Amino acid sequence: MSLKKEFVAVEMRDAFFTGGSVLSIGCTSELICQNGSVMSVLDIECERVVRDLGKSDQEDGTDPILCFAVSPDGKRVVAAYRSFLLKQFDVENGKCERQWKAYTGPASSIAFDSSSTLVASGFTDGLVRVWDCIQCYWTHHLRGSRGRVSLSQFHPMQMRHMLYTAADDYVIRAWDLKSSQCITVFEAHSSSVTAISLSISGNKLVSSGRDKMIHIWNTRNGQLKNSIPVMEQIEACLVVPHTLRLPGMDAACLTELQFVVCGENGKLSVWQSDGKCLFSQQSLKDGAFVTQLLPLLQHGKIVTVTFDHRILVWNLDFSLCKQFVGFSDEILDVACVHNGQLAVVSNSNNVRISSLGSLGVKLLTGHRDTVLGLDVSRDGSLIATCSKDNTVRVWKLNQSIDYLCIGEGVGHTRPVGCVSISKSCWFLVSGSEDFTLKHWDAKSLEKLLENSPKKLVCSWTQKAHDKAINTVAVSPNDKLIATGSQDRTAKVWSSTGSLVNTLRGHKRGVWCVCFSPVDKCLATCSGDMTIKIWSLTDAVCVKTLEGHSQSVLRVLFISNGMQLVSCGSDGLIKLWNVKNNECVATLDKHIGKVWALAVTEDGDFVVSGGSDSLLVVWKDCTKESEDQKRMDIEIETQQEQELINLLQKKDYSQAVRLSLSLGQPRRLFSVVSSIVDSLDGKTELAKFVGSLAKDQLDQLISYTVTWNMNSKSSRVSQSLLHLILCTINPDTLMELPSMKGNLESLLPYTERHMSRTARMMQQAMFVDYTWQMMRSGIVESVFAEGAIEQGNEMSQWTEDDHDELITESRCDEEKQATSAVLGVSSNASEVIGKDTTDEHQNTVAKLTRKKTRRARKQHDYDTSTCTDFSSLQKSKRLRIKTDD
């Protein structure tokens, strides 16, 4: 098996409902859930969060939402924030369309009218304001309520222009929006009013409260028609049409008004206005206090929201269809079950079973206190859980793909913190805060599928440690059991309960132990920030891995024991190679302690969860990454060859365009350098620069700024800048998004390059001037020193010979001047003078030989000319002596 090198997060399950309101969006299957300072949109059909509203405005989460409302057409959402702001969002794109200051206090309720144009907001001081969200102005200020306005609802008939509100004074008021007056007061409740529901015609109003009473009112005259005691606090009430057939409803019920209520018992009940209960659910094992009731009648569903952040979707026959957990709190443990399912333990009494890629869950209910840990058998048919209720439970998968509790182990006197199932499923072991290790017999549970759990038999009990036991594990052959404790030790036990070895070496409590699947070794992790690998043969620590900056909470073997994966309080997940003690990857997504870690059987997925309520699924992408790197190398080689071919063809425009599209400044620099050095490259480059788009031009200038910072590449960058400034209109350049910053970076380095060039030119001119002054002295010294020796030969030279001598001397002078510019000694004049004299003497000898050959070929010799030349020679000698 190849070693894993890289993991990528493919799924992140964060909180999407942290308490407050849940509302439906029009006729769709989407729900808007209040999630701190944002609103998350949950699609119950595809079982995932599709988008968030207001996330860009509230990244820090310092301004939470107090309440919100959705327009009946499903296009707009208005939310009230703690900062006294009201914001209107577009549901489709999630953008904030407008915001305004609501009032001097926070809003406590919001409602839309049936036309989706008016918004009513109630405040904590009893004021109610009505606002036109289309024209953007206030229309009404309604005063009269005493206390916080907790409920607001418009009359379903738009022509009635009525608004109903309920406040903390236990009174329901009806407001006429034409006169802005309270025309009716419904006063009968003796406690807070929790729900207001109007009939379709709007002639009847059903109200419920925490006084365990339901009242039916006539909205036209405010008369109380009936009062129904329901013997539970009602939090939600929903009037249903006659066309909807709910359990208990028949043709005889058409004359009465039917409504569904739910409250503290977590049960749905159907009542009618004459006080008759048509249907009531049986007591639910996981029944929780229901706070909201939503109709999804177009989809044949009813949605309830519980106080523990669960959203339950019911069919019309009141059978549970789906459920979602909006907030997981602190995730304590996680395990991978069969068929890509996960078993998750959070800070609750239930265990959640969910699938990868889906937010829908199934709950395992039965524990009476918080579940602390779990373990899953190799085939996924058994799940063992332990809890603060001092018990251990065993769950088995039935034919309907549901887990039923078939066994319960009672015997620990303190909370049970860890449990492990043997690979053969014949027994399980548990460790507790009472310092004991218990061995439970599970053979008799193989054929049990009963609703009432059977008592597990404890085979033996051992006082294992001096402090609480944090972890327990069973070896692959079921012959050994390992435990770790807060007493800083790990111990190895036989399956019969006898102590085999005690592993000492950690300086803090041991949080996790894990057997290698192939070798006789054991891995432990501790609060001392280390991971140790122990030999089971002689109980010696053979390796110590260090890398975490805080306590290491969980460690697991993967890749057939060749690698380890660990997590800790620093929020990091690390991948280790056991052979060379090397950390090959660090995964960082959590912002708190990572308590839970699990690996699928094939090792392709790693699941982590922590105190930040975040569950992350990591996928092994080592093969994909290596394939991608190999493909990138091949593509880079092809592109490199293509660039070479384009340069050879002198297709400079395509070469630069290809380099620019690759986004590689170094390769682009080499291409531009080749173009600048070519004869006709600058012309082609100027044409190419003029045809660039704005984004490409901006990118090219950014690269040029980078090149300009180095003196070695400044020549190319300045040449390219010259072409750009001469080709592109300055107004077009200033429209580029990053042009201002590029200019600020170009100016100082360009001035520095100009100063350096000016200094070099000055030095070159000084050397040239020095050489010109030396030149005359060199010629005169040559004539003075060589006049006697070479007088006879020079007497025969013509004027052309003298010109040739001067020309070659000048060539030598230029060579020496070039050498003086490039490197440059303080006494350069002496060296140049000496070398030049030697070269000049060689030149004179060469010209003398030429003159001799020319004289032999000359047949007619003019004696007078020789005489004249002799007199000329004498006159020159005289002038030289005079100058000396």
C-alpha cells in the first residue's frame, strides 16, 4: 500500500440553526434558519445548506439577528439586528438591498402582509411600526401595547387592512391600518401568548399560550367563541384547511375549524373548534419541547422545530420523514459505520447516524445522560456506546437499516468514558472514572433484536488505574486489551484480565491508545504533546513523535500500520510516517480542540470533529495530486517547446501571449529579453502591447515592476516600459486597477537606475578625456624615441603611410579605452601608455616592411623627391628637438 501524503476537506458540517426562528420560503422546499448573525437556507429535499444570507456583512458575528420574516412570494427577507438595524435581503442572490435604523430599541417581531409590500415590526417598548418595503417609507406608528410585542400578523385578506399583535401583557390587539387605531382587544389568556393563527377567510382567530389554553375568537366582533384546555404549554398552533386530510379528520368535521398544536410534550395533536381532540401522537422517546410549527402543504409535509435545535419533517399522517440537527454543540466522538455512514456523539443524550454528503440524521435514543464515547464493530452491525449515566449500551442493525438497543451494561459507579468492541464481536470492554475496567460478554446478543435491551453480563472487573480511564482498545487478535489513564500510564491486559505490561514514560495523562494492525506495537498519545510507539514484546518505547503544540487527544494507525494520524487541542490534524518519524502533512480547519477522529476501512477518508461543533470529512488525494503534478510537468514541457518554436519562427506576439497566459514571470522575462535583443523584435512587441486587453496589460505591467527592482533585469523592464508608454494612451493606463500602485513602485527604482547610468556615463567620458590627453603625448614620444633608429625608413614614407599609421593607432587607442572603462585601475594611464607604445612600435615595423616591398616594385625613382623628403626629415627633427 502506498503512503498517503495529502488530504483535502471535501465536506464541512457546521451549525446552520443555532436557535430562534425557522421559516419556509414560498412554495419551495427550502427553509430559512436563524444562525447567529446570518440566515442559512436549508433544502429539505437535497438535505443540505444551499446558501447563506447576510454572511458578507456579518463575518465577525458581533451583530446577531433577533428576528426575521419572509415575504409570502418568497423573494425578500427582512431581518432585525441587535444594533437596531433592519436589513432587507434578496432571497435568490443573498445580497442586502437596503438597510435602515429601526427605532431606539431592538425589534422583537416582524411580519409581512399577503401582498409582500408591507412589513410590520414590533419593538420591546410596545411600539409597532409598519413600513412599505417597495417605496421605502414608514406608513404607521401604532402605540398602545404594554411590554414587548412578541407576535405580529396581518389579516390574510388584503382588503381588510388589519394587523394583529400580541404583547407581554397577555392581550391580543387588532389594529385598523386605515385609521391607525386599535379597534378590538382579545383578552382571555393568563400567560404569554405564544401563537396566533387565522382561518383562511380571516373570520376566526385561534390563539394559544403558556397557560395551557386554546381560545377561538370571532375577528369581526372580538367575541370569544370557545376555550379549550389542553393540559400542556402550547408553543405553536396552525389552522389547517378542510381539504387537508390529517389523522382523525373525516367528512363530519367539515362544519368545524381544525388546527394542529404542539408544545412541551413534543407531540402533534389535531383539535377542532368545538374542543374535540381528533388525534394525538404517542409519547416519543426523543420527544423534545417544540417551539415552532411550519406548514409545507404544497409538499405534503409539516415541520416542527424543537428547543435542542432539531428540525423534524413529518408526513401528513404524522410519521417522521426526516430530521436535521442544526447545532451539534461539542463533538466528543465519531466512528465510521457501513455504507459511508457516520455515528457522531455530541454533547447530548443521543447518538446521530448520518450519511456522507447529507444533513439528514437518525437518532439512537436511550441513554439518560450525555453520551461520552462509542465504538463500531468491523462489519458495522454493532455499535457500543457509553454515557454519563454509568451504563454501556449495545445497538444492532436490523433489516430496516435502523439500530435498536439490544443490550445494556450496568455496574460502573461513575461515568463511563470509553468503550471498545472486540474484532470477533464476542465481548466488549469499558473504562470508567471509577478507575475500573470491565469485560462484558456479548455472545448472547447475536440473535437479539428486541426493543427492550437485555442486561449485559460482566465477565470480570479490574481496578486498572489510580485515576480516571480515558481510553481502551482491543488488539486485532482479541488477545490483548490496552488502557490509558490520567495517572500518566498505559497498561496492557490479557483477555482474561491479568496485567501484562505497564508502559511508563508520558509526563501527562494518556488520552488514547491504539494497536497496530500488523505489528506487535502500541501507539499512545498524551497531554505532554507527544506520541509514543511501544514494543509489546519488551514494553520499551521505540519511537517518540513530537510536533503538536498542545495536548494530543487521539491517534490512529492507517496505511497498514505504516502511518499515524493524530489530532490535538491545537486544532491540528497531523499525518506521520512511522519509519522516519516525519510529519508529512498538517490539516487545519478546526478552531478548537479536536476530540474525535475516525478513519474509514479503506483509509481513503478521515473524519474529525471538535469543540467548535464542526465535523470535517477529509479525502485522500495523494494519487490525484501526483497525477496532477505529472500532468503539469508534461504540460510545462510542451509549453516550453512551443515557446522555443515560436521564438525560432520569430512569432514574438504569440510567444509573449503564451508566456503571459501561463502566469510565469520568469519565463516571460526570458521571452521578452530575447525579443528586445533581436533586430525587429521591438516593433513586433510594440504591436503586441497595443493589442492586449486591460487585464493582460495590467498583469504585464505588474511583472515589469517586479523586474525593475533588480539591476540585472532593469534594462529589459525599462525597454518594455518605454514601449508601453509610447504605445498605450495614458488615460487607458490610468484606468487599470493596479496602475497607481505600480507607478509608486516604478518611480523610486527608475530614479535609482537613472542615477547609476549617469554615473557610469560620467566615468566613461572621464576615461575618454584622459585617453585623448594621453594620445598626443604617446605619438610625440614615439617620434622622439624612434626618430634616430627609424629615420631612414620613415624618410621614405608617403602621406598615405602616415594616415595608415594614425588609423591603426586609433584602433589600438579605442581598444585600450574600452579596457580602461570596464576595469580600472587608478594608474591606468601608465599601463595604457606602456602597452600602447609597444603596439605602436609593432605597427611601425609592419608599415616599414610594406614600404620596402613597395620600393622594390618602383622602377622610376625621383631623386629630387628624395632630396625634398630629406629636407623635410631634417625640418621635422629640428622641430622635435625644439619641442623637447
